[in-house]
Amino acid sequence: MKRKLHIKKGDTVIVTAGDSKGQQGKVLEIITKTEKAIVEGVNLVSKHTKPNASHPQGGIVKKEAPIHISNLMLVDPASGKPTRIGKKLNKDNKLVRYSKKSGEEIK
């Protein structure tokens, strides 16, 4: 059974646990099957590559690895601090995400 995730592609998040704790970045991709996300500039790993068209020399390339979404928190657009997320109906009767800290709607 799939859970509803609190983070979407394009959100700015902060890492709350692990080696990358405290780092902030933009979500590039969500992997719903494993409930992980790839965040720009966070959880970097060294990947050994053979020479190819994009890397003629080959060698070691730094790349973002997936991080579990339970270790991520959305950054409040108003204050820039981490916040929990709630869902409520807006004026147009549409379900929207909002910041629990400031009460502001998240786009």
C-alpha cells in the first residue's frame, strides 16, 4: 500500500538526520516505490565511471544519492525554517498543503 508523501518535486527541503544533517536543497526527483527523494547537492556519493561520451576521461564523479523522505522536512517559504505540513480546503474547495508553523499556503 502506498502512502501519501508530504514532499513533492521542486520543494525546498532540509535534512533532519544522517550524514547530510542540516543541509538544504531542492527536490529533483521522488521515488515513490522506496519512499526516497533525490535532493540537489545533498547526500553526495563518489561514483567510479568508465570513459564515455559525456566523461571522456572517466574517473570519479560526485552524484546525489536517494535519501529517505522521513529524514527530510519542508522549508517554510515565509520564515525559511523547517516546518511540518498540513492539508486543508482553500476558498475554492481545493485541497492544498499549508505550513503548520506560519499557516501560510504552500504552492
